[in-house]
Amino acid sequence: FIEKFVRDNCMENCLYAVRSSSNIEDSGDHSYAGMFETKLGVGKGELTQTILEVMDISGNKRLDEFSKVVGKGSDIKVSVLVQRMVNSDVSGICFTINPADNNREEIVIEAGLGIGELLVQNLVTPDCYTINKSSLEIKDKKVVAQHRKLVLDKPPKEEHIFVYTQKLADQKIIELARQAREIEKMSSRPMDI
């Protein structure tokens, strides 16, 4: 099945992200951040093997230990997402409640240059924009210097940079906040996007 999927749906000249998705991941109670595998910059020729590796959670001691601590059983199922990668100018994370103080009236967007993997691993400090959820007014902006970024390659490569400018224009911040508000409304709960 996996070989047929790769043969029929993936292109030779593209790079892919292979990401896990689990029945216990990112619930309202526990995020399981960093417990499952992600492989970036995978070519078509390596996709089948990479998918199998990402699906295989046997021997994942961190996952076993965390599952025991939070009281989850051993009924963990793993699926895999295969996404064509793009060479992002800016990437980031959007929270539909403020993660610092659980303020439900604020949306927080964190943004950095390049592919977002350094940001989600806390290896770069992102800009942070706080938006009023009702009015979509930008309440606060913290712009920081960025010293490195990831660019699309096989595997993604790190470039050393020095940029001290706002990563997202105000218009983009407001549009992302509007979309995040709609996603939260459709999901009927706060979202981490």
C-alpha cells in the first residue's frame, strides 16, 4: 500500500516532510510534543522506508515513559502525513489563547524566517505578536533578532543570518489571526496551529 501511494502520488523532483499523527497526540489534556518522529527533506526514493520508520514506535522509551506518567494505555496508533515541502519565507505557530496566561481573549502568533523546524524545537527565538481576538487589533509586538534559519534542501540546511526586522507585516498578522479565530470557531475549542 505504501509503495503504491508513493509511486502514484509523489514526484521525483520534490522533497517531502514525513510526520506522525497519533490517536493520543495533541488532545485537550496533553500535547505529546516531540514524542513522535518527523523527517524533513525526504526524496521520493526514500519515502517508503521513511514512512515505515516514522510509523514504528517500538522502542520509543520517551513515549512509553510519558504515556505511563499521563495515564495513557498502550493502545497507541500511529498514522503518517506526507507533505510536499515548500521553501518558507516565514513560518510559525498560532495559538488561539495566550499560552503564557491562558487569556482566551488573545491570539498569539510566533514567527521566524525559513522552515519552521528550528522554531518548534526552540532553537530560535521567534517574533511574538499578541492580537485581541474580538477586534483583531494588534496589542503587542516583540521583534527579535534571528541568527539562523532552515532552507529547503535534502536534508534541510541551516543558513547563518542576522536579521532584526519584523518577520510578518501587520496585515498578515491580522489575516492569520482572523483565520485562527475561524478555525477555533469550527473546532469549538482553543487551537494550536
